[in-house]
Amino acid sequence: MADNKPTASATPETAPAPKLQYIERVDLDEIFADTVSKISFDGQTLRMEFAVTRMDDMAPNKTPTGKLIPACRLVLSPRTAVDLMNRMQQITAALIQAGYLKQTPPATPNA
């Protein structure tokens, strides 16, 4: 079976990639999320919504309740979404190597 993974190359081979200088912004807010609550791709943009769980006060003999509150909405171009996927594959490989994740073999179709 052929490997049809998308690649991060979104510019034509003939055009050189621009050299960009990264400028740190120490005033940039950090956002905590413990859930990816929504994700969709409409053909033009990848939209991701991250949320945080806020639990209500616990009461004896009651089912715990809480709220899922959006913390951040992120909209990415297809090129950036592919870059994110490639980087997440690198992180996944590092987590497997470090023993935090187990690699599962690909499923084989029944003949």
C-alpha cells in the first residue's frame, strides 16, 4: 500500500523559501487547555477549539458536574495545518522513543 502522507512542501520547488527571523514576544499570553473540544476542516481552514474543564463543588453521593469552557479558538491555513501535523508526528515519535506512548502496528485487512 502506498504511503499518501501530506508533506509540508506547499511552495513550488522553483521558488526559494523566504528566510524569516523569529522575534520573541514576551508579552504574549499563554493559554491552558485540557481538552480539544472541536475540530473541523472546511477545505480552506483547519479550525480547532481548545477548552478547559471547570468542576462544580463536589457533593456527597452526587454525580460530579462541571462546565467545559472554550479557552482558545485557532484557525490555520492548510499549509500551516500540514506543518502542525508533521511536527506532531515528530513529537509522537519522540514520545514513543521515550516510552510515554506505545506504537501500535497498522491494522492488516482480513483476506
